Amino acid sequence: MTVVTQAGERREDSRVPAPRRAVVGRIRAPRRPRIWFEVLLIAVSYWTYSMIRNAVPEQEAQAMRNATWLWEVERALGIAVEQTLNHAANGVTWLIVTMNYYYATLHFIVTIGVLVWLYRRHPGRYAATRTVLFATTAVALFGYYFFPLAPPRLMEGVHFIDTVKVHDTWGSMASGNMANVSNQYAAMPSMHIGWSVWCGITIALLAAPLWVKILGWLYPAATLVVIVCTANHFWLDAVGGVACLGIGFAVSYLWYGEPVHRMPRLVPATP
């Protein structure tokens, strides 16, 4: 176990037995990821996440009550502008259709792209950064189970527009035929936000070109606008996603002993 002295120096805690320190050190030590293992791990993890998420009981009545309660909370806070944005975006066909496809695709494409970039360019930081993403997603499952929440587009009497249905586009796992195989009441927390903020922070911290860093910050901001305009999430769903991400970073820090961006970019050569 590593401790920090009053002078700011890092040293091994002598109270931890040497064999245990050696085992922990080997586990934490950066190593070159094995591509077959990573592909298998990501595939199995996402399959498990999807199975658990969709196996959570779809408590429609409770999900509707929670949505009404959350909407009232946002109105009390003065931030309940989702309906206005939803109707405004829906009035511009090319814009809302673009948002529908953005919602359906970039969630996966950008996240996988960042993982591949990390694997190739930052192998020493890959495992710790991937751990943040996995822990974030795991924590989200508790939200789906304990706080079933209907997305705004499914609320009754509030007149949100399901933009996927209106414009007949492919863009939602909970609209059209896909509604039969996806839990429609798992809106809290928003993993579109959790994953996109993970991408943004990772790119902003580790990328070198300034323009790439800027794109990193713009991506989660654009995602936030999209999830609201398409009536798939409330503002507070996004807050839930960021909270899950915070836990993910904490888990990674506790396991590896330091922030991701302070770990070595490259894997030390094996003697």
C-alpha cells in the first residue's frame, strides 16, 4: 500500500506485509493490454450490462410516478425547459433527424473509438481508464433497479414528442419494435451522459492537440442537448450519469493508487 508523507513523498506502508505489497504491486502495475482479452472483456461486459438492465422489472406505474415527481422537482428549480427544447428541435426536421441518429449511434462509436485510441496510444493508462468506464456502468444498474424512471417522451399529459416515432427514424432502443426487448423505464441515470463525459474527460486530459481537447469537451455538451431535445432524458438524468462517473473515477483511483492521467503513458519495458 502506498502512503504519502507530510513532505509529499510516496512510499510503501511498512505495516502492509511484503508479500501482499508485491501482489498488489503486480496487479496495479501497468502492462500491455492483450487485444483478444480486451475485445472479449468488452463484449461480455456489455452483454452482461444489457441483460441485467433489461431484466430489471419494468415497473411502469412507479416509473411514471417518478417521472412526474422529477418533472415537478425541475419545475421547482426553474430548469424544466425540456419540453420547450423538444418542441423547438422537432420543428426543424433536418436537425431533429440528425439528433435521432446521433443518439442512436455515437453513444457506441465514440466510446469504442476512445477505447481503441487508449489501447494504441496510452497502453499504460488503458486498464485504469477502462476501469472507470466499467465501474460507472455497473453503478448505473443500481439506479435502474431502485429508481425506475420513464423518459419524458412516455409521460402522459405533458405533451413531449417522441421524435423517433414522429419522424420514422431508427434511433431509440425503446421506440418501435425495439421497445419489446429493451427496458423503457431505465432513464436514470443517463449512460449517454456518463459515457460521453468519460470520453470528454479522457480526451481532454490525455490528447495533445488543443483542437482535440476542445472536441473532447464539446462532445458531452452536444450529447446533453441531444438527449433532452429528443425527449429521452431529463436534465437530472444527466446529473445522475455524472454522479455514477464520479464513483467510477473513485473506484479506479482506489484500485490503482493514483489518477489515470498521472500514470505512465507507455508500459515499462520488461527486463
